Amino acid sequence: MSLQIIEKKPEAVLKTLDGASHALVLMPKGKTLADVPGKPALAAALKRKDMKAEELAKSPLAIETGAGLRVYAMLDANADTFSRHAQLRKALEPLLGEHPAELQLALYGPDAFKQTSASDAVYCAAVNARPLPTQKSGKSAAALQKLIVHGLNAKGGYARELAVAEGNTLTRSLTNLPPNQLTPGVYRKRIAKLAKDYGWKLEEYSFDKLKKMGAGAFCAVAQGSPAKDAAIVNIRYQGPGVRGQKKAKKIALVGKGICFDTGGHNLKPAKYMQGMHEDMNGSAVVLGILAAASKLKLPMQIDGWLALAENHISPQAYRQNEIVRALNGTTIEVVHTDAEGRMVLADTLTLAARAKPDVIADFATLTGSMHYALGDRYSGIFSNRENVAEAALKAAQQSGERVCRFPMDADYDPQLDSKVADVLQCTMEGAADHILATRFLSRFIDDTPWVHMDLSASTCKGGLGAVMTDLTGFGVGWGVAWMEGLEK
């Protein structure tokens, strides 16, 4: 069930909030409490906690009323999107933690503040409205069904906020699935169902077909799985009125979909194999972006290219020092079997580039070195075009999903020189591996304008920005904002 948004006039707020089981009251930073509902109880609670009213801009305050739970918070309208989202996440956590069916949102302050705050609050509530599914015994936690907004009639409603939240929730729900329930074969069936639901065109390149085509980099990784259910899946969204229009943007989104990563013959230790069912997150981000774009009816053509496989250890698995030929003819010397992501992406990027898009974006939980560089609160990006990079950085500011741009200069290439092939897959040393991986991938895009995102922020303990779960869905909000920016 999708979240229902109901808007009410300001004069109804006092009476409604008095009987509300769950309510969030938002004020601009520095506002006095003169016309805020429940002022006596709020003043008493502030005094009891030895807090000043302006401290609500840092720490939201939850108060038990006769009817239920009410949270007061101040927002800085001049703060960046990430900071506003993070503050709202803190304010909503105690309320949504009780899994109410209905939530009241009361807005106070100037109209510009209410417009921004309502948009942010609706998104934050919607993206956290539905708990991620678990397989624990017992009754599942209920989802938020209704959000009642007091004090504002939004221009154009909240379609964008709800669409991005839907895409983010899809991404996290897929990434959350255990590896025995999301094999490449099962994933392909799920994608087919999504394609039917959203109206996407679907084409699959099976393992056997890819082998005949000469996609040696992808098949080297996929051959270790006895199931042979790996595939590159192409899904196409075509916005309204796009067919036949030469000016309509053609965007390719490429996602790494390794459903489980053992590391192959270079086996991961248990500590680093834990959570490797999430190595398909890049593909889930692509699906989330496509879902949001479909809901918003964005006027463009978007091709999603998903590299679905598992990196198994088996007698058939690829080994160090093998030389494989990628789909574009490049020969690759295998150095480390746990660098499988760049292998499957190589052939997938080649297919994406052959379709002649205006721009490519790829998403992958690709390198440990990006985690060392940024931790889990930013993701790293690279681009071969200044205008594409600028659009990527602007999208980060707008969406609240923060990125840091890294260099990808050509003088890193000698580190990937091979004596027996065109290129080394990686180096044994591991230094600057996030940059070397990007230089490797750049050989497979045919100089198409391109941005590569290494998803170091795909998980963050305790949540990140607007999202309360460890799985963040990072990239969906960014991707929608980035594509919208390309249209301007």
C-alpha cells in the first residue's frame, strides 16, 4: 500500500493534534514558541531537560501527550539537503519506531520554509514508511499508510518525493534479500515481473549467448557457478512522447549485480564474505532509478544494463594468470579473482556503449579502497567529462546523497600494463585501486560521456541522510536528480 498524503488548512491543526497519536511539529530555526501547539507542555519539557528552545535545531524533543507521542524540531532552511534530511530522520525515528498507521505533520513559519520542509518531511516519512521485510517468526511491523500535512497546500503535490521514495525502497528491499533467495536466476524472474509492472521492455543475454558473442570477461566470472543462470539483462524505459524524437536524451544506467561474492579462488575470509549478498546493490540502484523515472514519466529513454552473476569457488572458476578476451576484443590478464566486479562490468559497459547513448552512469559496490578513502557516508564518483561531473556534483547537493569526485588521469595506466595481455585486471599491491578500477573500466565505454559511482555509502550503520536503515538505497535520489539536470 502506498503512502497517502492529505493536506489540511492551518486552522484545523490545534484540534487535530490534540487527539493525534503520532505528530511531528516543525519550526524554522530561531522561531519563538508563541503559536506552537502544546506550548506549555513543550516549555515544561525543555525546562526539565535544561534545554533552550533553539536547541531543537540540533536535538528534536519527544513529548508524551494524553493521546500519544509528539516530536518538536527546528529546521535550518539554509542548511544543505543532507543536513535537513538527517535532522528529519532523527525527528521521525521515535514516531515511526512505533509503526503508526497515521502521522500528523504540522508546519510553522514562512511559506518558503514550509514548502521546503514539507517536501523534505514527506520524502523522509515516505522512504521510511515501510519496514524492510524480515523472515522472523511472528507478525510483521505495520507500514505508515497516511501522512496528514497541516499548514501548506503544496504546489504540484508530492509525486516526486513519493516516486523517489518508492525507488529507494525497492533498491533496499532487493539488496536485503538473502543469497539463497536472490540467485541470478531468481533475480531475472523478479526483474521480468518489475518490467511487466512498470511497462519496461526486457531483453536477456544468457550465459550461453554471451559466450557465443565473445563476452569473455563476464563469462570468466560466471563460469564458476554450476547453475549457469548468469545473464546481462537489458530493460528499457521510454518516456511519453520520446519515440522518434531526436532531441530526447538517451541514458544508459549500468549496475553490478553480483548476487554473492565468495572472492573466487582468492577466497575472502569470513569477516569480509559476510554481507556479500549485498554485492548486487548497484543493479538494485538502477532498478530503483528506473522505477522512480517511470512513476514520474520522465521525458527520456533510459536503458538499464544489469550484470547478474555469482562469484563462486569451484573447479570451473576462473584463476589467477588466466588471459580472457572481453567483448570489445581487449585481452585481460587476471590478477585477483576477487576483482570480479570490473570484469562483469567491462562487457556490460561495452553493450551499453554499443547502443550509442548520450551518457552512461554505472553503479557498483566495487572497491574496498573507496571505503578506506571515504568511509560509508559518501560515495565516490569519476567522470570523463567536466559537464557530466558538474551535473553529478549538483545532483548530490540537491538529493542529499553526497559524493566526492576522484581523479582518473591517464598517467595511472602504466600500473595496469601487462607483459602478456592488453591490460592487467588490477594490481596485487592494491594502492589507489578505486582509481585503477576506473581506468580499467574506461577502456570499455568507447569514449561515451560517462560517470562511474563506487557505492561506498550503500550501507551505513544507523542510517544515512533521510534513511533509517543500515541499507541506504544510496544512488536512487542522486540518479533521479542527475537525469533531471541533464534535461536542463
